[in-house]
Amino acid sequence: MSNTVRYLSSEDVAALMPPMKEVVEIVEQTLHQHGEGKTSMPPKVDVGGLDDDAFLHAMPAHVRDQAALGIKWVAGYPNNPEKGLPYIHGTMILNDPDTGRPLAFMDAAQITAVRTGACTAVTAKHLADPNSEVMTIIGCGVQGRVNIEALLAVFPDTERMLAYDIDPSAQEKFADEVMTTFDLASIIPPDAEEACVGGHVIVTATPILKEPKPFIEPAFIQTGTLCVSLDFDAAFDQACFDGSDLCITDDLAQFEHYQQHGHFVGYKSPTDELGKIVCGAGAKRPDGTPIVMAANLGLGVLDVALAKRLLSAAEAAGRGVELPL
């Protein structure tokens, strides 16, 4: 048995990453298994005590049917862009489920971004109006771009995107990139209200804040809209959650964990979780034109499942560096 661990750089991860449509399928399969109870995943462990809304999380997880076992160590520092650094940094370690031996060590920033966008797409597949044609992105960073790519994999007939960011230059650059990359009509409204009013699916991807100041009100959201919060309680007002026709999350235990640690204080708890919905054991989209809220907080099971697929691809291609343990 080899006494080495395979290292995959960010360049390796980018080269090995499957097309988005395939990533969506991997994420949906993993969510299905999570809903069936075939995974193990404690809530994220937060180091705490960091300044300026920074976070550092440990995210262990095991997907038994995929033999995917490992842990992601991920950091989010909102002030990093001012220093010429990405908001998110992450590393992933995969282990052999039979022996615990480390198998791989890889960059996880792209894994985080891509699986998050794919999870939004799966959420929309099951809970958005199937005739949705207009996507709204609040927060014009990496997550915004990946979420549009993922939503287009599920809604290829999307007509246009509305994009809003507090930084007008980021907003304009993002819209230009989306138009060029995806040949999608892009509109840059002057405020969040106008961006939300026109959207059939609204995704918020702003920095997670320790003391949130939500700015999206129920009046901004038209009936029949799916709202996906990737930034916890930073963007959507409590009334958006409490007044929704269906409120779900990607993992109930993790949502409750965050309620106990200062997020979603006083918010109505979600009634169901995404994995249960995907495997057919949970709620369905209500009839009519409901407003559906989804708090997708990020699942370690999706990280290890995608990382395992990347490792298999790396082994087949002979990509990466074998390092001695």
C-alpha cells in the first residue's frame, strides 16, 4: 500500500473539474443520499474570535455509498479583496474510509464555489417555478458568477439576469462577464429592490456578517419567487423568512446550530431540508404562486463527494504530485 498522499493544486482542481451539468448531478445524488440518512456530517466547527466578520470553519463529512470521507478547512475574510486576495481560501483532506489513511490534499476554494452554485441549481430544480426565466444575483463576486452558470444548467431558457452589488464597478464588470461568457442579457439595476422585483429566482451571495443588516424586504419579492440565501441572514430580512409559504434549509441540524450561535435570531425555523425534498421524503413546492425561502448554509458532504470525484479523475489522468507521508 502506497505511503503517499496526492496533492492537487488550484490549477489541478480547475483542470479536473467536471462540467457544471455533471457537478449538478453529483450534488443532487449526494443530497439524495443525505436525505436518506446515508451520510455523516456534524455542523460546522467555527474557530470564532476573528475580527472583521472573518470566519474559519472545519467541515468533516462522510458519504458512505461514495466512499467519500474527509474534512474541509475553509476561511472567509471579507477584507481580503482590498489586499488583492480572494474572499475564500480552503483546503481539503480526503481519507480512506477503510483505514483512515490520508489519500489526498487539495485546494478547496473552487470546490466550495462550484458545489454551492450546483446546490442552488438543485434547489431551483425542485422548488422554483419551472417556467422561471429571470435570475437575480445579489453580490457580484465569485459565487454570483458560479450560481448563474449552475442555474443555466437547470434553466437553459433563462432570458435575462439582474445583478446588484453595492460596488457599481463590480456590478458592471460582472454583468459584462455574464453577457460575454453565457450570452445572457444582463441588467444592472440601481438598487436591490429593483433587482429583486424582477426576479423569478433570487440568490444572495454577499459576505456573511456577525452583525447582519438585512436589506431585502418582503415587498421586494414577487409571488412565485424562489429565494436562495447563501449568506445566512445578511441580506434577507427576517420577515422574508417568516412570511414565506415554504421555508427550507440544506440541513436542519446545522441551521439550529447557527441559531444557537447568533445567526437567524428570532427567525422561524425551516420546516424541511433539501436532501429530504430531493429524495422524495420532504415537502414539495406549494401549489399556486408561493414564495419559497431556502437557507443554503453549505454542506460538507457535497465537498467530500466532489473532491472524491476529482481525486478519481486525477488518479486516472496521473495528475497531481505524490508526496510522502
